[in-house]
Amino acid sequence: MKRILVTGANGLLGQKLTALLAREFEVLATDLQAELLAPEAKTRYQPLDITKAGQCREVIRDWNPDAIVNAAAYTDVDGCEEHKELCWQVNVRGVENLANAARKNMAMLVHVSSDYVFDGKNGPYAEDDPPRPLGYYGKAKLASENAVRLTGIPYTIIRTNVLFGVGNRVKNNFFLWAYHSLKDGKSINIVTDQYNNPTLAEELAEGILLSLRKSAYGVFHISGLEYLNRYEFTLKIADAFGFSRDLIRPITTDMLKQKAPRPMRGGLKIEKAQRELGFSPRPLGEILEMLKQQLEG
Ligand SMILES: NC(=O)c1ccc[n+]([C@@H]2O[C@H](COP(=O)([O-])OP(=O)(O)OC[C@H]3O[C@@H](n4cnc5c(N)ncnc54)[C@H](OP(=O)(O)O)[C@@H]3O)[C@@H](O)[C@H]2O)c1
């Protein structure tokens, strides 16, 4: 494995992935914008809209990668309920475009999916648990997994959940939002009934690197170590950064009136990735300490 193409390279995962993979492979990073936003990633960059089949074919033909890692997605879960066509174009058609171009160029495809393919009745979930998405985002992610499988190319599907971390001009993730709110002394309402295992973007990137090194085909769950609810996660953030716990008010999901239904007991079992890939995530406490260094140096 020598050459990699990364899509969605300016997203949170994409930035960490590009920086990490570029240390070991020749990487062409791509996204919608005119330039690469990850300052630490020293690599080539070219704009690529994955919804454009012709563009995908050309870029993949010219770069001729051994593997394509798809970190591009429309990730606004509530937005997907409102903008179904956009969600489908990016999250399903885009993936089909990449898979078809991969087949032509005999490249493997690593595609990133979500625990939202499950209904959250009895998580955390293992790779072979039956999916049953609740909302449109989850339905599209499941359809994208099926599209990858149907193309007949060698593939790795990596499911993850509650991705967090710090990046250059990245969208607000749950951690960043909680961090900035608490830092500014704002009270925040946090749900006590949504369970996941939050995943540091760098650790997901590490898991993807491990899967590439081993050409590990199939489905893998790559997520954080600790299974906890959002309220507990936020308390840990407050404690790590020395913010007041009094600012955090416990509520339940029904009070939020969100457009998309959320899996309540979501999250992912990671034993397969630990066993077969040697994936070894750090405890949340250590991760928050590291983020404290990054943010407050
Ligand atoms: N975030 C989570 O909690 C979470 C949980 C489970 C799974 N995942 C999955 O993990 C992966 C990475 O997520 P992330 O949080 O890093 O997402 P992100 O920060 O939203 O990054 C996605 C990137 O894809 C780009 N993109 C959107 N449409 C595109 C298109 N048509 N062509 C090319 N690029 C396009 C986005 O650009 P714009 O910003 O300009 O739109 C953005 O730079 C996604 O597959 C996501 O579904 C995320």
C-alpha cells in the first residue's frame, strides 16, 4: 500500500487522518474547499466534490490510489431530516461514485459510517448486530454501507460515534460546544438518557491507519473506551478543565424537541478492532488532559 486518496480532508476526522497518513503514505487530500485546512498535514491537495461522478472518476484515475478513505459526509443529523436530497446525494450517491471509481482503478475503499445505523434499544453494538436506523441520516449511512458492499470491491467499513476533538475551522462538535459554553460561564442543558462511547478524532484516524496497514477488510467498530451518557461526559469535561459542575443541568432527550430521533443506548463495542487491529484507545481522562494541553497549552 503506497498511495492514498482522502476525501473530506477538511473535516474533523479528515484533518487528523490526512496528517497521520501523510507520515506513512503518499496522500492526495481532497474536499470541497479551495485549500487544505489541516496546517500540520504536509501533503498534496485538490478540490473534489464526491457527488460529481465524473470528477471522482478523473481524480481517482489520475492519482491511481491503492486505497480511498472516505471521510466526506453531510454530518448534520437534524439537517438530514430537512434536506433529505442533499443528505442522500452526499452520503449515498457520493459513496457510490467513489466505489465505482475504486472498482475501475482496482483500489480498496475505506468508508466511515456511524452507530446511527442502529436503533439504540440495546447498545453498545457489535459489528454483526442487525442495523435498524431511526432517522434519515442513519438510513443514508446504512444505504452507503450497502452500496459499498454491492460494488464488489475490497472494502473496510469503519463505524464510529460521537466524534470529538480540536481542528482548524472545524464545525462545532459536542466537546467543543460544551468546552466553550462552560468556559464562558454559560449554563447548559445536557441529556442523561443518550449513551455512547465518545471518540477522539485522532484515535479514529489511528484505527483507520491500523486497518490500512493490515488491509483489514470487513466491518470494524472504532470508538472510545468509556461508555457513558452525555451528562456524565460533560461532567468529566468540567472536572478536567476546572469548570463549575453547577453550570450543567440534567435533562432528557424529549425536552430538546430535535428533528431527528436519536438512538438512546447507542455506542459501539470495539473488541474486534482491539483484537484484530491492535486498536488501543486511551482512557477519557487522559484524552481530556491532552486536549487541555492543546487548548490551553
Ligand atoms: N461527527 C460525529 O459525531 C460522527 C459520528 C459517527 C460517524 N461520523 C462519520 O465520521 C465521518 C467524519 O465525520 P466528521 O465529524 O469529521 O465530519 P465533518 O467535520 O462534517 O467533515 C466532513 C467533511 O466532508 C466535506 N463534504 C461535505 N460534502 C462533501 C462533498 N460533496 N464532497 C466532498 N466533501 C464533502 C465537508 O465539507 P463542508 O464542511 O464544507 O460541508 C467536511 O469538510 C463521516 O462519515 C461521519 O458520518 C461522525
